[in-house]
Amino acid sequence: MTLRIDRHAVGQQVILQLVGNLQIEHLGELRKQIKTGGCDIVLDVRALTRISVEGIRFLNSCEGRRYCDRQRVEIRLGVDGTRTQH
């Protein structure tokens, strides 16, 4: 199962668009991308087709987690662009 992580910068914000299947073997790379992404990260999960239990736990754990002092992680869920900030 594959996961593609598309990285886009919009101003100071870095959007990590996750496409495909999020499995346990992808979590290390996703953590690395978040850590090096800067202080304003958006995880766009709208294009995920399958998420493992571990992937769901990881996304839930992003709430309140900061990899630098001012980092903010936001998860984009809705097809209309609705955002949930964490």
C-alpha cells in the first residue's frame, strides 16, 4: 500500500496533502515531514482512501503536539475545506 505526501507552501503555511493509504510504515516519514515543515502545518487528509488504526491514532495524537515552540498542526477534513485546528 502506498502513501504519497505532496508538500505545498502557501505563505508561511506548509500543507502536507496525504494521498492514498496511511499505514503504520508511513508514520515515521510523516513525523519527519511535520518536524521539518516549519511552524504552521496543515495535514490535508481528504485524499486518503484508507487509514490504518495506527494512522488514526497518529492523527489524533497530533492534537496539541508541537515540534517547535510556535508550531501549529491543523488537520483539513471536509470536502468543502472545513478545517479543524489543533
